[in-house]
Amino acid sequence: MREAGEIAIATSRREFKRWTKGHDNSPVSEADLAVNDFLKNRLPVLAPQAGWLSEETEDDPAARATDTVWIVDPIDGTRAFITKRPDWTICVALVDRGRPQLAGVYAPVTNEMFLAAAGLGATRNGTPIGVSSGGDLSGARTAGPRRYLDHLATLSPGTQQQPKVYSLALRLTRVAEGAFDVALSSPGSHDWDLAAADLLIHEAGGILTDIAGHGLRYNRPETTHGTLIATSTARHGPLIGLMRDRLPEFV
């Protein structure tokens, strides 16, 4: 992942191609493809039996028709990468039977490497991390779509809205390290945006669910997800109760 970061950083220091793709005109750059190709070449050496699912590889159900699969976002937060912001990441997860077992989220610009293994905890640059303590929403540091945060502030006055983080994986990971208390995601995120951060959050003592309180499963035929909530286990119940009461505002 560090080598992949070096590829992306080197690309950012020169003129590079960028374009839009898909029905939502999401941005992509030559760095996304270069990192994707690098990881697609290197990761299978570590787990040859695993399938492959990546934002920048055309989905091939046959290539991931296995219990174990690599789920990769070569650059999460491409808009930040293109505009020279620091909040983009490289995300890798090894998923087995629907749940991540190994995970890495790497922010090359700030040199932050977040790693987790199922049952072994989560770290930032080798130091253990954990979600913030307490279950009170008053004063909670919240991150996510502005309209969600505004609605939440009316339901629980005193929440502290945090600056936008372009990488969804990094936004969620900030909950894992205790920098944010709550992170929200609007519908439409994909497996590759979430799988690595999901394990980091859980190994750091937190929880990531949909608005109904259900945990996420990966490498299914449908790889998109609905409204999501990441927070500590203590805050999760009160938060999800508030959001369910005003459901139309959070979908």
C-alpha cells in the first residue's frame, strides 16, 4: 500500500489525465488506474485463492465467486486527489464470507497507515486506536453530508459539525481513531468505499450499520449500500433511534 501511495504521489506532482465516468459523472484519473493495476498485480501473491472486486476494474462476478475476495479502492476521494487536497486514501480489505478479515486505509499525503485484523485490534502507524468514550450525543463531533448533519443538529442540539472529508473511508476511520464521534454516509456507497473502514471501526470498539441497525455484508451481487452510521456502541442506540424517528430526512 505504501508503494501504491508512492505511485499516486508521483503522479500528482506532474500533469496527469483525468475524466468522468458512469451515470453520476464521478471523477477518475490515471493515478486511479495505475494504483489499481499495481495492487491487482501484487495483492494476489499474498492470497492467490482470493477473488477481486475494485472500483477501477470492470466487475466480473465469476472473478469473485469465492468465499474470499480482495476489495479495493485504488483512490478513495479522487476529487481531493485531483484538487491537491490531502484527504484521499488507498483502501484494501480481504473479505471472507461477507466480512472483512484484514484491512488497510492509507492516507499518503499525511502518512497515516491504518491497519486492522479481525480479533487483533486496529492501529494507526503501529499505535493502537479506539473509538471515543461516552454515549452522550451532546457535543458529539459529527461528520457526513451537510443536510444529514443539519437534521441531526435539530434532533440533538450541541453536536459539532466537522469539516468535510472527501474520502468516505477516511471519514469513517476518523471514528475508529476517536477523532470523530459520529460519521454518516448517504445512500450509494460501495463495498470498496466501506469494507476496510468497517473492520477498522469494529476492531477499534465501534460499530458501522445501516439505519435499521443491520451490519454490512460484502461481495454480494449488489455492492451498494444505503444510509450508514458509524459511531461507538454506546452512542449507536440513541443515535439510530433519533434517525429512525425522522427517517425521510436521512434517506
